[in-house]
Amino acid sequence: MFGLGFQEILLIFLILFFLFGAKKLPEIGEGLGKTVKEIRKIRSERKADKEKKKEEAKGSVLSDLKKEVEAIPGVQEVKDVKETIDEVKSVAKVTKLLR
């Protein structure tokens, strides 16, 4: 979990056993488990926040780029020509099917 092997974990367990005794060990384990759970929850939340901010920034950049492209002279004419070509293609497909 934290780069500890079986021997290291066993040694830590034995030290805790001698320091706190058998009666306190379950309480310590429970507290440690809750702490690990909280740490994982915090890491997960931070990761989600980071991803959300990343997506928001990406959306903002894309929006700015779209505005800049729309501001280029002649873009609307190119879009109109593309729409006309698409319409012609669809009509050509229909007439080909009718033959």
C-alpha cells in the first residue's frame, strides 16, 4: 500500500501491540482505517475538481477559438457553399436511388 512489505507491516504491528496493548489495538486500527478512507475521499474529490477545471478551461478555449474563426472574413460564405454542396449531394443520392 505505502511501499511496505509484509515484514515491515508485521514489525509496525508488533510495536503498536507492545505500546498500546491488545485492548487498544482495534480502536487504533479503526481510527487508522477511517483516516485512510478520508484521505482517499479527499484525493478523489481533488482529482474530480481538477478534471472539472480542466474541462471548463478546455471549453473556454474552444469557445474563444470559435469566435475568432467566425470573425475571419469569408467564413460565412464558405459555410454557405458547404451547405449547398451537401444539399446537392443529398439530391444526387436520391436521384441515383430512383433510377
